[in-house]
Amino acid sequence: LLLLLAKLSCSTHPVYLWRDAASNEQLTCQRCPPGTFVKHHCTREQPTRCEPCPDLHYTQYWNYLEKCRYCNVICGERQVEVQQCNSTHNRVCQCQEGYYSETEFCVRHSKCPPGFGVEKLGTPFENTQCSACPHGFFSSSTSSTKPCQPHQDCEQQGKVVNVEGNQYHDTLCTSCGQERSNGTQGPAPGDEDCEQAMIDFVAYQNIPIKKLKRLQQILEHPSRKQAPRTRAAMQEKFRAFLTHLREGHPVTQELLVALRTAKLHSIEEQVRRRFLL
């Protein structure tokens, strides 16, 4: 046994034990390198004879196989080939971009909802990891790639805060009314900056969803049936609607009338005081 171990340790190639059929003698044969297989086992007179693997077959390790393994991996639906079959490796497949492996199927990466950002991007092997946006950060979209973004700093832009940011939307800045606060004549209430500031201010008020829907229905001609949405989604949609409406004509008076009709009197009063209407 000690002699055998010494013989094995001195060998420059990996070896295996083989019993010769003719002599019934146990021999120490050299293994075949990756990409080849054993054509003939060694004898007392001849070393192991190795031959290359045929096409679509492989051996990955030093071996004493009498035939190469078949490349049996076939890329499935939503998979891509990342390594071709060759003499030393089987074909390797993985999920295509935007998908990850889940119980042998490629499943689309999850998208983080508004208010949540991507903490760790999805890979072919793991799903997207989302986390709620912390204080000072926001995410207003549904995405599988975007992290939470920091709120903008109005002071750095020489503006004032019109709407405080939260986890669902950015801080909204405006220059409307700054000149008035210094005792000089500022922008007219109907100008673009002030009107957009008013739209932003109204859209992001803490209005109940039913009232918010009612407010939009009053402004739409004719009104359309709306799918159920979260408050954050409704606010974004309402803001986009008002911004689009403003492109056709000034909406200041129309919005004030709609607030009164929807019985949102406190918000109407806040708008009048804030924008000196």
C-alpha cells in the first residue's frame, strides 16, 4: 500500500486503478485530460490511449471515461446561450436580460412601485430587491432599474418650496411670488410659472381619492370613467391632466370654480391666499 501511494504521488498526471483483463493484474493508469476520453486502458506494456471527444461531446475533467458526455443542455424559453458546447464544457444557458431563474423557469424581474426604489438590480439568478424610499428621497415611477432619487434643493436654485417632497414625488420649487414678498410687483397670477405652481400645489394636497376623482370629472368635458388608483397615482395623473389642460388656455379661474363645486373650500381659500388671487 505504501509503495502504491508513493507511486501515485510521484505521477505527473492524475491516475486511476485499472485491473487488466488479460493478466488480472491491478495497474495504475494515467487519466485522460479534459476534452478527451479513454480509447484504450493502459496495459503493462502500453500507457492509456486517449482520443479527442467528437463534436457535441465533452469531458470537463481529467477522466477515465470510455466515451465523452453528450452536450445535453438545450436553452429554453427566455434563455440565452452564454457558453457554447465544446470539447471541455457542456452548453451553458441563463435567463435573458430582464428575467431571472425561478424553479427552472425564467421569470420577469419585479418592478418597484412608486415610493420604492431599486436597492439591488435583478440578475439572471436573483429578482430585483426593492426598499421604501427614506426621508429626503422619492420614486414617482414603477421601475425594475431606478433607485430612489434625492429631493431637489429649491434654495440652491434661488427658488422657494411650493410643495414638500415625500417618498412618492420630488420637492416642487417655484419663483412665483418671490418679488411680491419683497414688496415689488411679481409675476401676474396667470403667467406660466405661477399657474404651474398653483397646479402643483392643488394636485398634491391631501385630498381624499373620491374628492380628487370628482374634481377631475368637473374639469373634464365630458368626464371619463377612471380605473381605481392609489392616491399617489391619482395625484400624478391629476397633475398631468391639469398641466395638459393649461397648454390650451389659462386654468386659474376654472380650477378655483372646480374646487368650489367639489366643496373643497379650504383648499380654494389656501390657493387664493398663497397666490394672491
